[in-house]
Amino acid sequence: MQIRPYACACALAFSLPALAEEVLPKIEIAGARYDQRSEETAASLVVGRTELMRHGDRSLGDALRRVPGITIGDGGGRTSDIRLRGLGNGYTQVLLNGVAAPSGFSLESLAPELIERVEIVRGASAATSMQAIAGSVNIVLRKSATRRQSTIKAGLDTQHGRRAPSLSGEVSGKSDAFSYSVPVSLSYAPVPAPSREEETAPGLRRSTRLNEVNTARLASLSPRANWKLANGDTVGLQAFISNSRSATDAWASETTHIGAPTLHPQRAAVLNMAAVWLRTDLEWARSLGEGARIEAKGGIHRSRRESDFEFGDMINGRRGPALNLVTSDLREGGYHLGATWTRPLGRGHVLSAGWDGAHTTRSQTRVGNERDAVDEAPQLSDNRYRGVINRFGAFAQDGWEINSAWSLSIGARWETLRTSVAEAGVAAVSQRSAIPAPVLQALYKPAAGHQLRAGLARTYKAPTMARLIPRRYTADNNNSATNPHSEGNPALRPEKAWGLDIGYDRQVGKDGLLAASAYVRKIDDVTVTRLFQDGTEWVSTPANQGRASARGIALEAKLPLPGFAQASLNGNMARNWSRIDKVAGPDNRLAEQSPLMASVGIDVRTGFLAQLAFGASFTYGRGARTRYAPEWRESNGGTRLLDMYVLWGAGKQTRLRLGLTDVLDRPRVSESYYGSRSTRRELMPGTTLRITFEHDFERPK
């Protein structure tokens, strides 16, 4: 991998104070704080840095679990993903600094300390890619600070009796024409994941206890610098580097009550993985006079993931000779470019137009040496894949402030998507899709503190590289209809949707809010999971299948508590429905959709005991059963999460934070059914105790 450009970028970021002296100063006049939620035509929610860090979470995914309207999926055992509207993986567009995050991006690689804010937009905008059927989540990395400051944070987590330390810090500074920040995050996490499994069928009943320890070492760095040049131009440079090493040690013990055991009733597996993810972004902006402005963005990203997997039997309580040895190598890279021109036209009109594009390539190999028993000849395999995704979009949009009560946004975007996937020795499969995407949004303010919104847009969901490349992930033991292999589909097409959103917001006092919203989506070429037999082996793969619909309502409240100077109660509830036209019978819904989500939280800040603050949040997600075919369905048991925290020194330079995560410690249940055969899995997550110490250092100018 070529890392020299990134090393140069990081070196430049660390040496920025010296460069700042060559830039002429510029006078800056601060204006009133812009309230995005009340002023934008598209319904949005901004979660700031303070709220993300409130519970002392180690990863961004953990912090987002408490945000209204967001659920975090487990990503099928790989990386977790962000979901809006209760819709499953891929329906929510995830942006990093306003640009689509590449597929190598992981929520686990981002500590909340590296984040400035998270913008949640439930509608669509012509200025960004329309890959937002459920909405968009824009993760804005840490901006340059407003003063010269250093921060250090040390934490210790305890889960299932294992300790996980973490350390993070930031150095930042600012002058008249230059600012910079260098956040760093280090962590070590040995996380046990005990689980059990029950398998039943006519004449069969087996139970299995599984023990797994996932040990992860992670280092992340996100330096950023901003310049204000003498001619008024602004330039921003940001890099993000993540280096992780993980090891999974798993072993299972099976008990057969009725019927025959599996081929490997006492088994063990070891997975070692090393991953590096690099990204550099460059931004430039210039004022053109008469309120006109031009902005340009560009960047590159690279990632590499190498893994070694070993599977075999346990003999007398010890790991026996390896039966399956699999080595994988995944390399992905690409670039993105874009520019936007904005100009006021008078009479409340603001015209914007621009273009953006991205190019991504992935090469992936899998080399295997596999057998069922020690005395068998191994089956050798060497699979190599290459995938390419090209996206280009152009847009124009008119934002019209008709009067103080009415605002209208009318736009159109044309986007093309080209995918090509090839396996060594097999002809490439190529797809081209053109998506014309109009968007119309309206905002009406009947009185101060009241907003009514409506939006109509054409959006789509593009297939990811992981779902396109036909690399097969195998079940090493007991392959069946309820435990199938999985592989991608190079012929997968984008899903396209028409969507209508409506909403009402009512501001209550300075920080209070009451809100209600509803949405409807009509989806073409919906992606479903299909199950088939390849010889004697069962395999699942994604495929396009006709039309689907989704709809839902949501309520949200944030209210100050009477009698408390600084205390608030927040809550939300969302009810979702969906249906796939070509699936008959009950339990017909989009995969992984949560039908009911709700949360309630309280935060209190007192002026005594060294500025004591404390709070708690409870999140509920109702389980659901999803039918893929008349004889095949899956279900999950839902979630019940209770988190609590206490903070000493709120608003002070030195802070001590104590937190409890997943206090209820309820098992995560999932089930798979095929005809009369069923497999039930229970994962015991465990309560986490977290202690964090934070200190800010003011540095002299």
C-alpha cells in the first residue's frame, strides 16, 4: 500500500503552526448562531460533541444508540451500521464531512472525541447524493478549535470481568488566519461474547454453548488545519488514519439430545485481522462578490484488510490440528471530487448548482486449504475478485424564501452509477443505472416557534461492494437452511424509491421541543435475501425482487423539568410498517426493519458537589419476524438497553465520569426457520462499567 501521501499530509498537519505565520490576518465578525433544525427546509437534527460524549462511550456507534430515530445494526458480525426509519442496512446514507463514506469506513474506528457533530437529515437534498431512501447521517470530524488548548482523556471499561483501557487527547490552536487540531485515540478492548444455540427439527434437538473473546487494538488520528488567505479564500485540510489489530478466539461445545451430532461437535476457531484505513480531504472556498460563492472538495481513500482464519476440532479440551486454513486480503481505494456554485438571485431566491463524482476499486483474494477430517485430502482454492464502482452526479437547486413564513426548495439531480465485478477466469458482470432525481421541499412557519414541513423526492439505494463481489463466506460446521453460506451478487441493481415526508416542530422555551413526523416510501427493485442449494450446500445471496412499500410515524419531545435549573427530559417513539409485493403470508416486511422503537432519557446538572451532572436513558426496540419465502423466515427478539452516567466537574477543566452500559444485561435473541427446522441463538452482551478521567490544559499564546 502506498502510504507516503498520507504520511506527508500528517506531517504537514503537525507542522501547521509554522506555516500560519506566512498567512495574512483577517478580521472575523461573529454572527448569531444558526439553528439548522428551525431554518432548513429539510427536517434535520444536529447532535453536538457534548451530547455525544455525555456517557463516555468508546465508539461513535455506542454514542448514537441513544439519538432519537437512530438504531445501530450489528452488521452481520462485521461492522455496525447506522439506520434511520427502522430500515435495515444500506437505506441510510452515511456521509463523512459531507462526502459519502467509503465501504471500508467503520463506526468502531471513530471515538466520540474525534467528532465535531452529527447531522441527521430525514429528507433528501439535490446537493448530495440521493442514496438516502431512509435519510442521511453526516458525521463531521473534529474542526479546528477556537482557542489554544490541550485535552487528555483516560478511561477503563470492565465487561465480563475483563478490563479495557483507552487513552485519547487533542492538541489545538488558533490565530487570526489559521487554526488546527490534532485529535488522537488509542484503545485496547478484550470483549467476551458468550452465547448459546438451540437447533430443532423432526427427530433432532441439539444445544451448543459458544465462547468467544474478541480482542481489538485500535489507534486513530484525525489532524485538521484551516487557513484564511489574504484574498478571502479559505482552505481546509483533514486526514483520518485508523490502524487496528483484532483477534477472535472462539470455541464451542455441542450436546445432542435427539438425533445425530454435527461433524464437529467440539470445535474451535481463531481469526486474526489487521486493517488500515486512510483518508485525506481538501476543501477550498472563495467568495465571488454579490453574495456568490464557489466551493470545491476532493480527497482520496485507501484501506487494506488482511486476515488469517483457522478452524479445527477440540481434542481433550485442547485445540487439535487445523482442518480449515483460509487467508484473505482485501484492498480498496478511490477518490472523490466535487464543486458547488451558489448565488443569490434576488426576491428571496438562492440558486446553487454543481457536480460530484467518486471512483472506487476493490481487489479481494481468498486462499483456502480445507477438509472435513485430518485423514482427508485437503481441497485447495484460490479465488480472486475485482470490483469497480463509478458514480457521477450533477444538480441544480433553487432555495426560495417567499416571505417570513414560507420557504421553498426545488431541485433536480441526475446521477449515474456504473458497477463492474469480475472473478479470475470469469467474464466481468457490468451494470449501468441512470437515476433522475427531482426533489421538492417546503417549510411553513405559521407562528414563532412553529414549523410545518413537507418534502417529495426520488432516492435510491446503491449496492455496496461487499454485496456485489461473489466471495463466499462459509459456515465451517453444520451448513443448513438455517445456517447457510453467504455470497454477493454481481448482477445486483440499485433500489429506486419515491418518498413523501411531512413533519411538525414546536419549540418550547429556549431548549424544549415537541415534534411529529410521518413518511411513505414506494420502492422498486427491492433487494431481498434468497436461499438456494449449490449441490448439497445451502447459500444465501441478495437479489432484486419487484416492489415494496414502507411507511411510519414518529413523535419526539425534549422538555425542561420544572423545579430544576438545568434538567431536561427527552423521549421519542417511532412506529414503522413495510411490505414486499411478491412475498405472501404473514410477517411480510423489509428485512431487519424495527416495527417499534422508543426511548426516554433524563439529564440533570446541579451547581453543587463540584458541578455534579447525572442522567439515564432507556431504549426499547420491539422484535419482529421477517418472511423471505413461504418456508423461510427469521426473527429477532428486540432490544432493551438501560444506560446511566454520573459526571463530577461538569463545565470544569478536570472531570471524572462514571458510566454503566446495558444495565439490564438482556440476551440478544435471534431465530431462523426453514419449514419445520429452527435455530435459536442467544448472545449475552454483559453490563459494562466505565470510568473516565478528563482534563483540559489551557496553553499560553
